[in-house]
Amino acid sequence: MSIKPQAPNNPNKTGNVTRVRYRSPSRQSRASPHGTSTIRKRFTPSVNKTFSPYDDISIVKNRSTSADRHRYSATAEPGKLRTGTFRATSRLSNFLEEKEAQLEHAKFLLKNGMHKEAIQSFEEILKNDKGSLDALYGRGVCYMHLNDHKTALADFLAVEKENSMYDKQLYLALSSCFSAMGDIPTSLRYISKGLSKFPKFVEGYIVRAHIHMEQQQWEKALSDFQKALGFNSAEIPAVFGIVDCLHAMGDNSSAFDYLKIAASVPKAALPALLKRAKLNVDVNQQEALEDFDKYLSHCPEDSEGYFEKAQLLYSLKEYPESALCFEQAIKFDRDFKYTSQSVFYLGAIKIREKDFYGALYTFKRSNGLKEMKQQTILRNYAEAVICMMKRKYKEGIAMFSKLIKKEYPILKEYQGNCYCYRAYGYNALNQHENALHDFKKAMLYTDLDKASKYNQKLSQGYLAASKGDNSQAMNYFKKAHGHFPKNLEPQLYQACLLVQEAFSRSPISQTSLTEAESLIDRGTRAREIESEAYFFRSVIKYLTGKFKEAFEDAKTTIEKAEDNHDNHYIIRGLIHASLKMYKEAIQDFRVAQQLSEELGYLYSYRGRCSYLMGDTNLAFSDFQKLMLACPKDKNVHIEAGNFLILTGLYEDALDALDRSNRIELNFEATYQKLKCYILLNKLDESIKEIERALALKPNKKTIIFDKDCLLYIKEFLQLPKTKENFKDAIEIFTKWLTNGKGDLYDEKYIYWLRGVFYMYTESYSLALRDFQNVLEMIQNQEVSTNPDEAITAEEENCEILFNISLCHMQSNQSHALLIFQDLSEILNSKNKGQMYFLSALAELTLGNNTSAEKLLKDAFQCDPESIGPFLTKQTTTILPLNTSNEFVANFPFIIIPFNKKPVIQVRPALSLPRVKLPSLDFSIEYKVKDYFSIEKVIPKPEAPWMNRIRGSIQFTDSIVDIDSDPSDNSDEETKPTLQKGSGSEIEEMRLVKSAMPLRHFSSSLRDRDDIGLLQSKDEDSVSEKEKAPEDIIQLIKAVCKAD
């Protein structure tokens, strides 16, 4: 049957051509693991591995054996044969039969797919008969099946050279080898040569037509298909080839006509229906779907039909239905012809659904099959996204960079995603400039999704903040918050900027801190928060002084954290310290140091806690470790110096402060040295040190004032102590009160100094007025929670009362008596005895001899050294409290009026100014503000690959949650908890902390737990001590009686 096609409508159109896919000769069938079971063993000719019109090529019958027989029979002369000749002929016959058997065995191995064994058999034949064309040809076929086309080609060419008319299948083999090696022109030349030698070779025309189709030479292909059809009108493959050519040329009408003819042939009806469905894919997709359904109803296990239908559904974006058809194609694909492509499409569908784990799982189903290049690209794309999911940001960025650089066509629709996903990785690594660059690139390909817009705003805000443009940064963070109102990160960034702003002002802006706290509180209420959010909230609560609330957040921070972080324990330790829970604080600081050996500065916190809980030895040890850990840090030596000042070791403190200045001359260390010399009442050294301090801060007015005061005091001490000189000094002091004040010589101390000078001019009423002013200033001071400051205030109070009582002794002994009695109840034993003695003098002056006798007895029992000279009529010097220091020793004694011998002399209480002692107490350590910076916020960009529907994240069934939430179980040994009641215990220890005197004059007071308490009972009652000797009693009685 010859069918003449119509003229093509559009010969230049190159539409989709249905091509017969290449199947490797080594690929086994699912139905038969050993290859075909047909007698004629065939190979697979191919053009660029894209089509194969026939499965195999037959092994021709033995030709060389018959040729040998002909050669031997031609040389024999029948009439002249001898017996030996018959024997030789018999041996030859046996040889030929043996050779025939070897050849049949080799063919059997080839038919059963045992190619390597077949090659060995063919080579055995060729050893004995190098000219065996069948063996050469058979060995070439074996090499073809092993994909060794170059070796196969050598055998085929040898056969063709020996006998060009060997077999028409030889030319199919030659064409197939050249096609497999990519030499299409030579492949075409050999199949044409075969057709010239075998003009009626139908298979040859079809193969050549397919080569023409591969080169889009549709008219030549059409001509060859028509020739094949001319030789065999029932050659359905030729009909279908004509249909493909006409379709490619745009003549669909003629193509459908040919299909109608093919459909009229019963055995070709279903293939024709399938072919029509394929053509309708480009013409009428609805009809194509109907044809596919009709075809699959008759062939429910045909993998090609399912595959073609799946491709159509995929192009129509009906992905669920398409996936079902691809699955059916894989299920019924016994020859693995469509499995690889189906797996590829199924993986591509998963990627479209952003189910990247599902895509990888799907791609693994093609194991053992040759992976398509496009599938490799999509797999790399999915693996890059999963790297981001697993927080392997650097690896993911590198993978996306390779994909972006290659610009694969299959990733064209995902190119924008590649930039967005890589930007996500840069976000997570705080590489925000790179992230913004990628966002700009992404916008060239697609509109940014909501998550990417959010990440973009975070990057813009971060960069603006790093450039100091906090106002612009705040705007960006607010916009980011608008995209995801439940996300805490934008509010954390805003809070960091507010904290930074608060500490940039002087004084610290509490308004900004409160606003930052409010932002974090609102953010944490919006969603269940993680450990980091609790940490930042604990820091802001701590900075605003809400220690109890901060403690709860700090505790939760540690409990929820995936890992132990030193800063978590540091902030909780500081909160413990502020709550006076010093043992727990020390434990937290120790854990932090175990987590990071670089936290040497924590020895300072540990030492302070040890000091405050009364363990001075442990405090010494920690401050020594602090200086060893940070020997080149000037501030460390200042902290150690402060500790030594508080413990009364002023010389050691001076050494520590000198070390700080040797590292770098600084004002703080120099000024602390000045305080040490003041505490030691060393005037000359104090003046030298204040001059050094002034050189570092020459414009500080308070230091200038203090320096002038110290210089004048030094000048005054060198003058004779006359009334006139005291009066001149008083005028100077009066000017000081109106001209200003210093850090050392404040208004209180100037009044004190002038009051003492009034005493030396015998202006006791004026002195009383100044002392009363000082007393009011002391009493009006805020009550300090620092025990050291409380001690200082109590000492000053006692000294001023003593001076007031001395003034009253000049004219109003009854008032003096009351003050002496009050002081005797507060001071320690020696000072108590002196107060008893002065009280006795007042009683004697008032004529109360009986009371005076009792007081003198008590005085002698407390301080016999001071009272003894009085009883023996010797000059008696009374120096209680702070009246015997190096500074006040420069002033003359004041004589207490007493009508009889001996002379009783005293000095008023006076010293160099009382400096403000350094404090080791914990309130708010503003160093923690460094934790509250945008650099410390762990970046958590929003994942752009998430499918979000109305604010919720949609997960597909295949996604595996590999980063599961960590267990909330905490290690009790490494995460200490709050113990109730420990604060009060430590506070009790603090009040009785150390026997070492805080200041050199602090021993005047009773034990520290008695400070400020007026005793109702004399705990050191004279009845509990030894009574005075009888001779002393007699002397006391004599004094009182004589009086």
C-alpha cells in the first residue's frame, strides 16, 4: 500500500516530535533478566542515544564454514583420491563440525546476555580461524551490548572490508556505532551505503529516516518513510514516522489522515490512538486527554500512555493528577524506558510544592538508573535548600553560588528563589550587604515573597544601625515587624537601639530603657518565646532594677537553652548578687568560667561577692587571680586597690594603684591614691597626688578647690597656733563656704573645720553652731545600705557629739554630761572609760560627788592607763575617738576647766576630709549593656521556602523535622537553682564580716552589729569585771571627798 502525503503546510515548523527513546543494550528487561528470548539476537542502533527503531540486529548464519567447504572441494579431484586423502577429508570434516559447534555455543551465550563469555568463545574461534566473519561479527555485537562501540566498530569494519555484502544488518550495526560515538554524518553515510547494496532494506530506510528527523530534515525523513511504506505497506512504524514528520512540518491535517488509515488496521488501532493523543497535545489538549483515557482503558498497564498523559497534565499545571500518572508509568515500566524521566518529573513537582525533603527522597528512587542531567541540577537545588534548613549556611551559600553562576535553563523559573535563599543564608551569617545585593538580583526575576521582604528589611535596618543612623534603622525594623507581627527579632533590634540611646546620654535615660522593656514585653506576649528572648528580657529587667523578675527570666533562659552559654550564667550571677545571694552568684560565675576560660574578669565579681558575704580570705584569693588573669588591664589593678582600701590595707592599695598607673597613667588610679593618703592623714603626700590628678584633669573645678584647701591647711600648720592665726583661718573658711566646694572639702567638712578653729579662739557658741550644722548634715544624709558607709556616718556622728560636749564643758557641764553618757553606751571599752572619766569631771563640777565616784571607778576599770595620772595628780591627756591621728597632732590641746589639779587636756576630733570609700556592693552592673546590642542578637531570618496560608505554615506529608526542639530537661548539676532563705543568711554574715578594721579609727565603735543602737543595758557592766584595787578606790574617794 502506497500513501502519498499532502504537501506540508509549514515545512519550517519544528514541533514536538515523538521519538523512540534510546535504551542501552546492556539494560535488562524487567520481564526477562537475561535479555530477549528470540532466536534472532538483536542490538540497538541509535542516533545520539535518542531513538532506537529496532531492539537488536540478527546474527546471520555461518558463512565462513561453507566457504571453507567450497575451497576444499574445489581443490580435490574425485578420480584421483587415495586412502590418505580420505583420511584427511575425514579430519577436515571433524574440524568443521567442531568449529560449527563452537560458533553455535557462542551464539547461545550472546542470545542469553552473557556477553563477556560470548566474547571469549568468539576469540577462541578466531585463534584457529582468523578469517571467520561470523566470529568477528558476533564479537562486535557483544562489544556493542557492552557499550564499547569503538572496539565493536573495528570488528564490523573488518567484516565489511572482507565482504561488503555480508549482511544488511551489518550496516545497521555500523550506523548505530557511529551514532553512539556522536559521528552522525558517518552514521548516515553507512546506512545509505547499506541501502545502496540492499535497495529493499525496509529497516534501513526507517533508521535513516530517524537520523534525518534527529537533524530536523523532515522532507528527507518523510521520503525515507514513504520508501519503506512502498516496500511494505503494512509497515506501521513507517506510517507513524510519516505522521511525526507531517506534525513537525505543521501539516497536522495530513498527519491525522495517516492516523485514520493506520487505525483501520486492527493491530495498529491502539498505537494509532496513542499517536493521535500525542499529536493532540499540541493541537487540542482536551481531546488529547480523552484519547489518553480511551487508550489507557484498553491498555491499563501501558507505561508509555501514562507517561505521555502525565507530561500533558504537568504542562497544564495539574500536578497532583500528573504525579499519579507518573507513578503508574513507573509501576508498569518493565523496560525502565520511562522510569528516569518519571522520577525527574515527580521530584520537580515536589520542588514546586517546596517539599525539598520529598524531592530528594523521590530522586533517590532512580538509583541504578542513569540520572538525567536536569534531575542532577534539581537535586543540587534541593540539597542547597536543605543545607539552609539544617543551618549549614556556608555550605548552602556555596551550592547556590554554583547554581547561580551556571545559569541552568531548567532553573530559570527558580533563579529568583536561588538569590532569595542565598540571601537568607547571608542574613543568618550577619553578612547583610551581600544579602541586600542578592535581594536586588532576585527582584530582577520575581517579586519578593513575604519572608524575603521581611529579611530584606532586617538587613537594611542592621546596616543603617551599623552606620549610626538609628532613626532610619528603627523605621526598617518597624516595617519588618509589620510583615510578621509575631516575630520578636525586629522588636529586639529596636530595643537594642533604645538601650544604646539610653546609655549615650548623661544621665542614663530611664525613659529609653523603659520603652525598650515595653517593646520586649509586647514581643514576648505575641508568641511562645525561646531562650534568647528570655535572656534579653532578663537583661533589660536587670538594667531597670527589676531583679526578681529578671531572675525568673534568667532561670528560664538557662532551662530552655539548647546549650550552656556563659553569658546566661553571668547575667544570672549578677542578678543573684544584686539580690544579695552571694553564694549562688559565685556558683554562677564559676560555671561561666568553666564554659569559657577567657572570662578572667569574673574573678572581680567573685571577689566582691566573697567580701560582701564576709569571706575576706576568699576575696583576697579571687582578686589575686584577677590580677594574674588580666595583668595588663589597668582597671583590674584599680579594682584590687579598691578592695584593699576597704580592708584597711592602704599601703598595699597604693602598690596596686601604682601598677595601674605604670600600665597607663590614668585619673581614677591617681585619685584613689589621693584617697589612700587622706585616709592615712598624710598631708604632704596628699598634696602631691592631687597635683598629679589635676594634671590629668586640669579643668576640674572641684579638684582645684580641694588642692587650694590642702595647700592652705599645710601653710596654716606651719604657723604659730595663736588666736589671731586661727581667726584669720576662720575668715578663709568663711570665704570657702561662699565660693564653692570640692569633692574632699565639701560644705560639711568646712563647717567642721571652722567649728574646731572657733574652739581654739574660745568662741564656743559659734563652734556649737557650726557643729550643729554638721550634725544636721550627717543626720540628713540618705540611709546607706552599704555597711562601710554606715560605719563612716556613725563615726562622724560620734566625733561631732564629742566636740559639742567639749564646748559645753566650758559653760554647761550638764549638757556635756548627757552627751558623754550617750557616747559611753556606744563606744568600745577604752573609749568608754574615757567617756566615763569626762562624765565624772562634769559631775564633780556640778557637785555630784557620789555619781562622780562611781563613774571614776568605772572609768578606771575600762581605761586605767588614762585615769591613773589623774588620780596621782599628774597632767592627764584624754584622746578618745579620732583625736590622736597624725594630722590633728599638729593642733594644741584644749584645757578642760577644772577647779583643782591636775591639768586635764584634750583635742577636738578632727582629721583630713573623710573620703567617700569605694563600694563593692552590687546594684546594676552597666557592663551588661554590651549584651544588649544588635550584634549580640542571634539572626533568625524568616525561611522563604515555607508555604504560608493565612499566616500559618503548611507542611507537606513528606517533610521531615530534622531540627527538633531540644529537650527541656536541664542538667541539675550544671544549672544551679535558687535557694530560699540564703539572702538573709548572707546579710547576717555581712554584718559581722571580718575582724579586720575597715578604717584605722573604726575600732572606736563597738562591734558592727551594735552600730546605731543605744543600749538599754550596759553589756560590759563593771560587775562582770574585776573590781578596782583598794588603793585606787581610796584615791578616787579622796578626790571626790576633797572636791
